[in-house]
Amino acid sequence: MPARFPLALLPTPLVEAPRLSQALGGPRLLIKRDDLTGFALGGNKVRGLEYYLAEALAQGADVLVTGAGPQSNHVRVTVAAARVAGLEAVAVIHGERPPVALGNLLLDELLGAELRFTGSPDRAQVDVEIERVGAELAAAGRRPYLIPRGGASALGALGYLAAVSELGAQLAELGARPAWLVLATGSCGTQAGLLAGIKLFGAPYRLLGITVSRPVAECCERITRLAIAAAALAESPITVLSEDVVVRDGYIGAGYGIPSPEAAAAIRLAARTEGLFLDPTYTGKGLAGLIGEIKSGRLSPDDTVIYLHTGGEPGLLAHPEVAGLEALA
């Protein structure tokens, strides 16, 4: 395996959610608390960033360049990691600079990131600008290390390949044999890493991704490609079949990063049954998808299901309308 720069506090807890399970009429729910990875307010992006940071330092980089949306958990953690490693950080953000910095964007400012807004709502423009900023910095004599939008690559996926082994030990301790692990899927790196780990470690459960960003076909292609590439980096080749990659749509709502009524309802339900805070971009929509799968009968009340809490709570603080729901109902 490639080198890591330790950031996360592992293992993260795997906990029962009996009141939420009861409210939904089953199945048995276990929450994998990767909101508690422990670094810079946690979240799933910490695991992959350990590999990026180790590679950046090995290459003698002096500045990290990445990008995503204004409430990006990835950007927040990347900038914090840069500071810990003594590096500078430039973050490319799609859209216009908001008049007030809230949530993750406030934390980016607190960390002293250089934020460059594209002025365009097109998220793909971030990819172009990351490359342009990298070239600009290199021409000025800097040593930039570029991390893809959202941190999704084969290298970043290694964090969740390794997490499957961690989760396996916890399931053995609980004596649990889940049928599914459900997660919100955005840039697809987390689901890809988990899929590679399931293949390598022989985990008993299947993955169900709830897309919060991309069309299903694009998700499936990205997950397959990244899983195969991550396993190759781990020097353990795998074969991925089409049936291995399960992604559901119907929960994005009005668009990426825009709260939906279903996500708001799921956020309130998690808070009021388990004291669990979710965000409106990823985990709220992911739980809305899990609820939809239960209602559809695709998840049985007799199943044991893991829900991966990928973090993102700071983003909730940028959307106070979610708490009341009236504006969304």
C-alpha cells in the first residue's frame, strides 16, 4: 500500500440506531460514524486525504490545490491538512463568492485558504481551474500538488478500501452480518474504495449508493473504474461486475447542494430519534434514499443495514431553513 500521513482517529464507532430503526419499521440499523474521524471536524474525506498528503510531501510540494463547492467537506479538510503539514492551500470553488461565509466556507476562511471562485455554476469548470492554477503556481516557481475535485481518485479511494477491514472487525465483535451498506454517493471515491475492499476482504454485505450529484450511469462508470484502479494500487487486482455496482437516483431534488424536502425530513428524524446531525448535501439525502428503499420494500425489515455517516455537519449550519422545514414543505 502507498504511504499514509496519519490524520484520522481510527477506528470510528459502529453504533446501533434502535429508535431510528423503530421509527422506520425496521430494518436493524447500524451507523458507521465516519463523521467522527477526528480531524478538522471529521468526515469521510479524512481517510483518503492521508494518502494524498503523504504523496505530496514525498514529492516536495509546498502548496495543495483542490476544489469543489462552497460547502465542501473535502476542501475544509484539505486546507486543514495543509496547515498541519506546513503547506499552503488554494481551493477552487464553483459559483460566485457568497456575501456571508457560513458553514464549511467559514472554516475555510478561518484556516486561511486562498479561495478562487470560478463565477460559473458549472462544477466541471472547477476541474479546468485546478489545472490552470497548478500551472500558474508552477510557472511562479512553486511546487503544487493537485488533488482532484472532491478528492476522488484511485489514491484517495484507498482510505475506504482499508476501512472495510476495520468495519469487518467491528461487525465480528457485534456478531452482525449485514445485508447492505448504504451511503450517499457524490464524487464516487468512497463507494469505489468500499467496493474494492469488499472484493479484497470478502465482506458479506453489498453496497447501495444514493446519488446526490451525478446520473446513475456516470456513477457506475466512475465507481467501477476507481475501484479497479485502487485495488491495483494496493497490488491486489480485482474484477468488478455490473451487478456489484448499485446506485439509486431520485433523491437529488432540485440539484446538488440544494436541500430537498425529503432530506430535511430525514435530517429532523435522525436528530429527534438518535441525536444524530446530518447535512443537506450528502448524508441527509443519503438517509432519505435509505428511507425510500425501505418504503419500496427493496430493503427488508428483517435485514441488518449499515448507514455510513460521512460527516458534513458544518454544511448544516449554512442552511438554517432545514431545521423548520416550513420553507421546504
